[in-house]
Amino acid sequence: MSLCMVYRVFARPPALYYYSRLLSTGSAALPEQSQDKLQLFGKLYDKDPVTNVTPHILRHVGRNLHRVSKHPLCIIKERVVHHFHTTYVNRVGNALYAHFDDVPPVVSTEQNFDSLLVAPDHVTRSKKDNYYINRDTLLRAHTSAHQRDFIKMGFDRFLVSGDVYRRDTIDSCHYPVFHQMEGVRLFTGDELFRNENLGLKLFEKDSEETGEKQRGHSIDAVKMMEINLKETLDNLMRSLFGTDIQTRWNACYFPFTHPSFELEIKFQGEWLEVLGSGVMRQPILDKGGASDKVGWAFGLGLDRLAMLLFGIPDIRLFWSKDERFIDQFKSVGISLDTNVQYTPFSVFPPSYKDLSFWLPKTGFSENDFHEIVRSVGGGLVEEVELVDAFTHPHTNRVSHCYRLTYRAMDRTFTNREVNEIMEKLRQEVQDTLGVNVR
């Protein structure tokens, strides 16, 4: 059976039965939208002034590419899960990590932000960066939104895979819907210190936060978790890229971990960041009912790994239904020996169009502009690049000129089609963003 179809849970606390009913709605419930209501996964949501999710984005909800057998994203997910399920087992051979890959992407703002200790005024909550269904609900921006919930259900080791949604720039490496995998590992004192009677403790009651550790954590616990985390993820990279892969670790910052680390691999002569990780902030565990434990977490992008491993040059290709793309991966399995390199099945010439406009005095967001381009141009827009910014010497008005690259993945389209899109785009940005098209 394909790992994409496996829902492995080896211990099911009572709280999970409610969550299982939510999971069972799956992708069968397609989004429906009216002027003041939005239905997703069988639930009706009221729209309000915060609502900014678009029909273009809603068409992606429920595609679940990470669960489509032999899709590149599913292959990468299977390999990560296979590594954890075969490397970390109990004495009778059962996998220690539970894996969830069918959790619906609709979450509350509390799950997406507050449960991860993201401050109420933090910039990552902005409408400019997220797809809100209403002020209390959004399409998750990261799989980390489920950490606290699964800890509360009693899971100490788990992986969560899923589609996530962020408003972003338009280029070959960024798409508003992508796919992540979350990993969490919690420890008791005996587990972390391996039952060695050395008098080591997880917590120091009066200790302050430093650059090396959180308030209340012992330095011994933090160092042991760091060693375990880095060893686990270094081994994961070797299973994905081969035993000769070079890795290095950099310190970084996340609101929900401290200390925090980014892992880079040396791939084709360049150092590339592949995941973020760190020691989980203790209040997350406290809210999950695991105050007597400590833990680490990591998050990686399935799209990025698939693009690297299979040489896929454009993230839009993952959404293609063209069999010439999909069929290339039918022979790829768990083993690295079955890897293939993507072969372009057709190359169509790009079409370049410029759009210039005077910005309003306040309130302009480039992400808002990119979102309009996506809504009007769909998947035909390959890249949007700011090629000129001009400030009028007398009026101080600012003008931006953007170059839009149009290229279809499966056909050549006419200049007339592009001009029709551009005309709609000019009108939309003028009406919506309050700019003056030049």
C-alpha cells in the first residue's frame, strides 16, 4: 500500500475521535462561495471585512497533491515518512512516529498564531501575507498550526504533512499554495538522558533565558535536545540526498522555538537552506498538557525538496494535469536508485508585458498587486518583476513599472490573449488598489 494512503496511529487518545471526524471530511467537500458566505469542508463561514481568500486560491483547496500517488510531492513525502517509520521503531518493530497527512487546511487564527506564541501585533498575521476566510479563520500558513493540538491528544512523536497558503511574490520558486511537513519529538527526563543516573534535570526553576536556552530549561536538556535534533535531521538529509551530502547548521529566529536552527545542504556546488527547526517554546507544551516534557520541532518544504531532487524548474508544474509531466514519475519509488530528472515536455516562448502606475499616497502593498495578477492571469504568469521605481522630483509621487512574463506550461498562446488579460489587469489594479495606470 502506498504511504500516501496510510494513516498510522498506534495509540488513539479519546480526544482524537473528534479530530478523526474532521479528518474524514477530507477533500471531498469542495469550496462553495456566495456574496456573504463561504462553505469549506462541509462548514459554512460568514465573510467579513477581513475576508481576502480569492476564487483562484479556493480552486486549489482539496487538490491535496501530497496525497496523489506518484506525484513528485507525494514521493518526497513518502520518502520522509519511510525514513522515520523504519529508523525509529519500538522493540517489536512498530513505528514510533505517527503520521497525519489529511488534516484540512482551514484553521482558526488561534491555532495558526496564538498557539505558537505569535504576538497579536506580529507582522506575520497581516492580511498582506495570509488568506483569511474571516477574522477568526484562515487557510493555514504552516503545518505548525497543529502542533499544540496533537500534543494535547497525547502524541509525543508525530509528523504532519499538508498544503499551506501564503500570499507571496510571483516567480518560478514561489506559489501561493505549497506543501510542508512538520515533525515533533517530545522527551521525558529519562528518555532524553537515556536513563543515566547522572542527576541531570529538564528544568531549572529559577534560570533565566539566555541566547542558548529558554527560561526554566536546564542547559543540559537543551544541549541534549540539540544533539538529538541535528543528528535526526542530518540522517534525514542523507536518506534523501545520499550519504555523501554535506550539511551545515546556522542559528536563526522563530517565535515558537529557542534556540532555533536552519539546516543547509551543499547541492550542486551551492549551499541551500532546506528546513527550520529548534527547541519548542515551553508554553506550547504547557498548553498541550505536556508541562513535564521538553521537545524539538522542525518544518520542511516538500516542493523545494522535490524541485531539487528531480530538477523541476518551475513550481507551477506541480499543479499541471498534463500526463507528459505526471508520467515522468511513475517509476520513482522510495529508493534513491529510482530517481529521475525532469525532462521538459515542451518549451513555449515567453511573452513580456510592462505595467506602470502611480502609487497611492498610502496603503499600497506589493503582495496585493501580485494577488490581483494571480487572480486575473491565473497560472499563465510566470514571473512579476519590479523593473523601475521613479519618484517625481516635484510632486514626490512614486511610480512603479512591473514586467510580467507570460508563459503557458502546455501551449503557445497568442498576443491577443495576453492583451486581453493585461486590459483586465489594468482595470482591476486601478479599481482595487487606487493606483493611476500610466
